[in-house]
Amino acid sequence: MLRNHKLSKVFSATAISLFLSSTAFADTTVRMMHIETDPNVLGVWNEIAKDFEAKNPDIKVNLEFLENEAFKAKLPTLLQSQQKPDLFYSWGGGNFQVRAESGLLEDMEGYSATLNQELSAAGMNAFKIDGKQYGAPYMVSQVGFWYNKKLFKQAGIDGESIQTWDEFLAAIEKLKAAGITPIAVGGADKWPMHFYWSYLVMRAGGQEAFAAAMQDQGDGFAGEAFVRAGEELKRLAALEPFQPGFMAAGYGESAGLFGDYKAAIHLMGDWDYNFQAQQAVDKKGVVDSDLGFMNFPVLKGGAGAGSDTLGGINGFAFAKGAKPEAAKWLEFFLNENSQTKLAKIDQIIPVAKGADKGLQNPFKQKISQTISSAQWHQVFFDQALGADVGGVVNDISVGIVNGDVSPKEAAEQVQEAWEMR
């Protein structure tokens, strides 16, 4: 019994020692929730995380995935729970601002001077509200017309010559006459259709009209430019340019249709370069020699410039109570070296200064230059205006095409939603 008693004392002392030791050297875990599915991107992310952990052995990084639609549905509840991550993917815009104003985000300004030094001011400002830095940008994106040069040639169209909306509509008629489906679109998801109305608003009214509407000036979103945008979208719809059953198709199906050479045009973001190939039957999609990209054309008599771009400034936001180590990780994740690695595999248009040198793909290079030269880069309307108003924008864009609402009614519905937000 004495022997067992002594062993018990030794064991207890050892256990306490081990516990104290493990506590003293316990790792801090930074949790970052994302929606990324591309294995190439995730491979680079994991490599960056390993490099960070090697330099910071007391910090572990957990990259936690949540599917896109589930992410959108669960995030509001998650941010108010004990299971909230330190960092989460963010599209910026109205939803980001609402969360900041609701006290669901953490101001990390005091923890990170490096982010301000390495990232573009425009990108950082997109995640700053009232002087508080609630997040940081990860990438920029642009929506434009991807088109199939081979199908254009069959219809006698030179994509590079299209500069105006009227010329674009004439090209649609030529494609139809040649027996080619002009445009693939995922009408069931609605947001792909909102790109048309949004761009037409930008071309009709320019930045001044959009800014005035957001500042509740004049007729707001029911103003002339917004009504005209609907009228021009109705002109397009009258040509019946979309694939049969487009209202039952999602984004993935429309991307696959374009990638399979079964539609000549896809209005989508720069990310579609990879996605249309992934969704194609042969997993190759439209090859580079057949692929073209053009900015949304100008509108005759419109106030918007042809160089104005629609897209995103996507990044990561800090959840309330985020650990200071989360800012240290984000600095490393977004530095020039890390973003250059991602640029080299042509998965993002980077925001870190100097990282664009890593872009290898000529399409990504062109889009990066286009965004850089734009006087106005507008964040997606359905993000910039917040979930409630953005949802109406998506609805009316589809409604105009289906003939369910008139252009005037559509603009009035957006204005009403804006007033009720």
C-alpha cells in the first residue's frame, strides 16, 4: 500500500506538471471560415498556413469550409453564437456595414499596421467604417462579357469591334440568325441576371446618379437612369437571347453551357475563366484561342463611362471577439509573397501591392489593368445595397426579362425597398 501511495503521489505530481506545461505552451487557434472550393486555391492556402505556423509555432490556423448558400444562411446566427470564427469571408457592401453597426464585428485597427502598408487604400476602405478596420480585402473582381470567338466568327461578328449597346444587340440578332444560342444565363439564381440591370444603370446614369440615389436625392432609385436601365434590359429580352429553360438553370448549368460551346456569351465575373472549364463536359471548356472578354458596352446618350466596372472587393471580416492573432495571420495571408503565389495560379486578382506581377494568364492581366484604370469600380448592387434591397434588385432584374414588371415599376420597387431598409 505504501508503494502504491508513493506511486500515486509521483503520478499526481507528474500529471500536474504536464498540465501546467501544456497550459503554458498551449497553442492559440485562429479559425477562418471560407467558401472556397477550388483545390488549387486550397492547396496554396494550406501551404501559406504551414509557412505561417512554422514562423509562429504558438499559433495554429484552422481553415473551415462552409458551402456558399449555407454560409449565407447560417452566418447571421453563427456570428451571435459561441461557435463564431475569428475571421469569415465577406463580400463587403451593405451586409458588412449592417453587421458592423450591429456590433457583430471587431475593430482590429490597433493590431495591424502592416495591412494598411501592403494593401491598396481603396480595398482597405471597403472594409473600414467610421475609422474602424473591421476587415481587409482579399481580391478584386470584374464582371464582363466572356464570349466565344469561334461562334462569333460563324455568325460574322468581330467581338473587339463591339463598343455600344446597340452594336451588342445587333450581334445578338446575328447569332440567332446563324442558329447559335446567343447568351447563357442562370435565371434560377437571379443574381446573374442582376448584372445586366446593374451595368445598364451604370451606363445610363453614371456614378453621380447612383451616388445621388444612395443619398436619397431626387427620385432616388426610381429616377430616370434606373427606369432606362429596365427599358434597355427589356429590349434585350425581346430578342429572346437566352437558352431554352434559362429560368430553371442555375449558374453552374449556364457556365457549363458556355464551356460546352453551346452558347456564345456569358456575362460573368473573371472567376468564370476557371469555372466554365470545370463545368464543361470535357473539363476544358472554351480554350484560350477561342475565348474573348470585353467590357460592358456604352449606352447611347448615357452618362456612364465605358471604363466603369462592376465587380467585387471581397475579403475577410473579423468577428466580434476575434483574437489579436487573427490580425497577425491575416497580415501574413495577404502579404505580397502570399498573394503572388495565388496570382501565379491565376485564381485571384490580388490586392497586395506588387502581387499583380505574379499574374500569368493574359485574361487576368487584362482585367487587372481594366480595374486599375477604372474611375469607378462599383461593388455588386445586391451586395452594396444590403440583403433586403439587393434581393429586390435581383427579383426585378428577372421580372423585367419575364415581363412580370415594367421598367418603371421595377425602379419604383427598388426605391421602395431602399426607403424601407
